[in-house]
Amino acid sequence: MEDTPMPEPLRRAVHQLVAEAVTNCQEVLSYTEPFAAHDWQRMTLYRATDAADTMNMAALLVAAYCHDTGMTEGELEGCLQLGQQRNRAAGPREADRAQLAGLLGRPAPTPSSEPGVVMMRYSRGQNQAQRAQYPEDDRQKLFTEAVLHGLKASLCDDLDALEDHLPSHIARMARRVAEALEESQPAMT
């Protein structure tokens, strides 16, 4: 494989797909807020799967290019990490239910298969529940939320809506992000 930059049309297509996925991720976050209590289950699942599908499109578009330019099937399988892939149509697995049990403080399940994976995911859920008690401590999470909400508000010219549905500390950060994005835009003539 030679060291050439990504072709410009492919680069632009990947950027567009990533932007779509980011928008879907922002919507996933927005449906976790209390104002969305009436519809959060359905819309969170829709937008999370939309984001995953969009990123799959980006990966497969690049994979098609790599295949066309000489990457072997074995190399493609390795780069696409096919061993990690799971079919959503199969629904939640035992490990997913174990992580949920840990998150919600339920007793540890008795695994019927993959006991190491199931118990690891249960522990992960417990750790996530513990960290959730102190959300202000996770600066990276706060930054990610603020950037996603600020980007969406900037694109929609809806800065005032930030305070309507976000916790005040995230709304303030998101407003600063949106304002910074606004300042960095070239003047339209």
C-alpha cells in the first residue's frame, strides 16, 4: 500500500458521514435529558442506531476504496475488526443485561455462557453507576456533551434553547462553544 493521501471526493464523503453521525450522537444525548421523558426510549434507540449505521457506511466506503486499490481480504477483515462486530438484530445479549443490572444496582446474574465477559460487563455497569453519582468529575464527558450541543445550537441558530433543556453547567459550556463557532465563521457577503 502506498502512502498517498485520501482522494478528495472520498475525504469529503467521509467528512459528511462523520458530521451526520455526530448530529445523531447529539440527538442521543438530548433524549437523555428530562425534557424528553415522553419519548426517550424510542428516539434514543433510533438515533444511536442511525449513528452506528452512518459510521458503518463511512468504514465500508473506505474499505471499498482500500479493496479497489489492492488491500487483501485478510487485511480488510483485520482493519474492519470483524471479530468485534455484532448484529443488532440478535437483540441484547446476556452481557448487555448484566451491565444493565450493574448500572441499576440489581444482583449479579448467573451467567449461562461466557461467564468472564458477563461478570466483566456487570462490574463495568457497577463502576458506571458509581461514577454517575459524581457527573461533574468527568471533564471529558462534560466537554463532549457541551461541544455536541453547542455545535447543534450553532448550526440551528438556537442558542436560547440550550437553557431550556440542559443542566445549567452544560448549557453554559455549550453556549460558549456555539459562540466560539459563530466567531470563527467567515463573514458572508
